[in-house]
Amino acid sequence: MVDANPGSFLVATYQTERLKTLSVWSSFTEDDLSFRPAPLARTPLEQFVHLCVSEGKWMQTMLGVEIGLPTLPSAEDRISFLHHYAKASAARCEILNSRAAAWWWEESAFFDTTRSHAWILLRRLTHSSHHRGQLTVLLRLLGRPVYSTYGPTADTGGLPTQGAETIYRYRTVEDLLAREEEGGAGPDLPGRGEEPPTERP
């Protein structure tokens, strides 16, 4: 039976995306947060701030999701951002999960136009994913390990044709927060495997 409520799928997706975001954030060290690879590029810390401010504003003004929390953590260090975003996104998930099917089709202001609530949350997810991708580039430039977000990476074995694995840094938000409080402990990564031979004419 098809679920007529698009919110069921979108909130479930948001649940997985918040874990992916937190996992990427957790891969940075405290000293990495001020890294600026180019004059016009954001630092990791500036990306953390942007996501918290941007997501908070979208949720409040476009979706009417009020969670009663400050936009940013009281301290701008990595562990504070991890805890703050985990708490804020969990509260948003709970509110969004309570919305009736009809609410998702209702329209709201989206900058200078109007869109359905479902459309706005989907755009929010892709917006956050875009900035998370920028952060994985910074991890690579810093020489930090890059765990899976949607599939294999060079650190988890290379290409799918090489039998590379999908290896997540953490499986749950709760595990992430507990382990990061103790210093962080992602699983071992195999690194890039040998390139398969390429046949040429």
C-alpha cells in the first residue's frame, strides 16, 4: 500500500541525513575548524554556523517549526556543535513527524515565491547535502579519513568495481555523541585497493 503522506518519507530521509552531517562534522579535529583553503572559501567552523543558522531559519519561517532552542550552541567548538545540531534536528524531526498528510501539500513562502511544505523540506535536504559535500573536500585537503556517506570512498576501498565497501563512521547519532565525548573512534579503513586492469583496443 502506498503511503499518501509524503512527510513519512521526507522525515525518514531527514533522520538519515542528520546522521550523515554529524558524521562528517565529527571527522574534523578542533584545530581543523579554522582551515581556509582559499581566500573566498568558508572554514569548517563557518560551514557549521551556516548550516545551523540556515536550517533554523528555513524551519521557522517557511515550515513553522519552532523548537525553543537557540540557533547556535553557547560555545563554538566541535563537540558543542555536534550536541547542538543533534538536539535541534531531533526536535525538528519530532515536530515534522506529527504533521498530517494535508499539511505537506499546503504552500508557504519560499523567498520570493511559494512552494509546498514537502518541496521546501526536500530543497532543505539538498541544500544541506551540498554544503556537506564541500566539507568532505576540506577533509580530503586536510588529509583526514573520508568515511562513506552514500557509498564507497577512496578510504573505504576505492571504486565499486574494486569491491570497495561502504563504511560509515557511526551507525547512530547516540553512538556518535557517546564516542566523540571519549575522543572519537571510527572503524578502521582499508584504503584504496589496486586499480583493476583497463582493457584498451
